[in-house]
Amino acid sequence: MVSAARGRTVLIANPSADLYGSDRMMLEGVRGLVELGWHVVVTSSDDGPLIPLLRAAGADVVFLDAPVIRKSALRPGGLVRLIREIATQTPRMRRLVADLEADVVMVNTVTIPFWLRAARRAGAASVVHVHEAESTLSAPARALLTRPLRWASGVVFNSQTSRRVSGSAWLERRDRARVVLNGIAGPDRPSPARIHLDGPLRVVYVGRLSPRKGVDLAIDAIDRLRSAGIDAELDIVGDVFRGYEWYERQLRERIARLALEDRVRLVGFQRMVWDIVSAADVAVVPSRGDESFGNVLIEALMCARPVVAADHSGLREASGGLEAAVLVPTDSADGLARGLTGVRDDWAAMRDRAWRDAETVRRRHSPDAYHRALSDALAERIGDLGARTPGRTAASTMSESEPLVLEGRGR
């Protein structure tokens, strides 16, 4: 068992070892918390690309299965499996919190809420970091995801969008909800986009391959551009969740059916995206489903590249005040193609706007500010618990940081 170091200990519960939006934000948070003197332990149910990066950042890692709320839990068989997992796994989770003498448990995403009960029973404070804002979920599904927030000592939202969708009025009344903008460590120095669009327009998509992310819309938009006599190519960066392999097959079949094999490439998951985004002229974020924020939009602009994105939810929030973020109708390949055409036709101006936006987003999403705000939010909840619990030492809070504002579930 991992022993607690001197000072404050935070146990961070993460549902997997992937490297997408919420995982990357958690990794960035770990870097900052370690630098600020926290002892950080991260628990994951499996191994994957995130694990060596966590260890390199100074965190201890414990592998432990934990119940995860999935859509299947809304069906009778899935609910039975979830109840069985809760009964068998929660005692182990509680023992880990107690053995570590964790001061606070941070639950990364709303899909693993039973860590909150484990923290409470072990006498630790708890904070949920919410990266989701799916307003189109059915009422039972949304209740299943958001009702457990009541168990938390506090909640950190990554955007005003996720704060609004969660319906956290009871937390607001108790002043236990905070909005903390994602901290994103961009490239050391953005490289200017090419001056002239000689040859094809280079388009990039970065993110999960899933229907709700609208990857097929990006492929169709390239086909629309070709039909309009505009030469364009698309790199698709990312892979599928387990169980969604059928969608990748559909994408490949679509590319073949449209005879776009020489124009659309599926390049798979890439741990670092800065080089591939910088090699493009413009990024697309065609999500059909709600996004709590829009990391990919911000990452593209950190590379000084314009972005064409769906006009809804957190993507609208993320693009606020930015000149080179073009919002287009949701679920529309035609709209996406028109947005790309507009960027191409006004290239000189869009290139300059993206360069200005690069500096804006670097300031707005400073990792240092994110680290301080996250640390403050955790320390604040420990202080509350110490004040309420006789015999428990209240942690001193960090110095106050400038209020920031929140993200979606990721790339």
C-alpha cells in the first residue's frame, strides 16, 4: 500500500488510463499539485498511456477497480451489475482512502461517484471535478449522473456550461461550487501559419472517434469542398472507445465510398498533438453532442490555427472573445464546409486573427493559474471538514487566486 507523505494527501480517482480531455486535465492538475507540495496518489482501473506520465509528474499510482456509471446501467441487467460492483468494490475503495490517510479525494468526472461515499465513510473531504455537460440525456440518466454530487464536500466545474447543466442549486446555496478554467500547456512557441494556401487546404480533427463527436461530418465536408472545386485534405487524429470499433469501420467505408482515400487519413491516437495541429491550416470541432467546454478549440488556437466548430453548449463558451473561432450550424456537413470555405477565402485576415488569439488563450488558460485554483478548491474543502469534525486538523488554505472559468469531456 502507498504510504502518505508529510503534508496534505489527495487521492485522485480517474475512471481509466486514457489520454483525452478529462484525463489530460487531471494530469495537468497532478503536475501543479505536486509542485505546490501535495502528496498525490492516483487510482485507475486499468493501465494505459496516462500511467507513466502520472509517475513522471510525481504521483503514486494504485490500480483498483471501481464502479463506473455507464448507459447500460439504465437497463435492468446493467443496473444489477452496477449494484453488484458497488457492493464488492466500495469497501476496498474506503480502505484505500483510510490507509492513505487522505485529506481529500478528488473524483475526476461524474461517472465514478461512489468514491464520494468511500471518502465520506473514511472521514475525508471530497471534490468532484465535473467535465460533462450533456443536456440531451434523458431525465433518469441525468439524475443518475448528477444526483451523487450531493455527496461531495464541493464541486469544481470546468465551465459555466457544465455548472448550468448539472443543476447544482443545492451546492450553490452552500457556496461549494467553483468554476475553474482548464489550464493548458500549449506549445513552447506557436509557429505562424503559412502565408499562402498553396496546394490543398489542410484540415485536422483531433479527438475521440464517435458519432457524437461528428467525425463523419468532417469527412462529408471534405467531399462537399471537392464538389465545389476546392482542394482540401483531412487528418483524423484519435481512436475509439472499446465497443465503438464499428464506428471506425464505418468511417473507413465512408472514405472509400466517397473515393477520398488520397484526401482523408486516419492517423490514430497521438500522445502529443502540437506538431500535427501546427502542420494544418485549420482545425474542426464538429461535435453533435454537447460539450462542457472545448479543449481542442483552445489547443488549435494555441497553435495559432483558426477553428471551425459547432455552435452549441461549451464550444460557444470556449470561443467567446476569440476572433479566429468560426461557429457553424450543428450536425451540418454543409455548414462545416461553408465555414472552411470562409476561412480559406479570408485567409490573410484569419491567419492574423489566429495569431492574436494564440496570446489570448495562453493567458486565459494559464497552467499556473489552473494549478493554484485547483489547489485552493481542494484545501478549502479540507478546511471545511476540519471545522466540522472534532479532532481533525484543518488544512491551511493556499493564497487566493484570481477566479477563472470551465470544459467538456474532452477531446
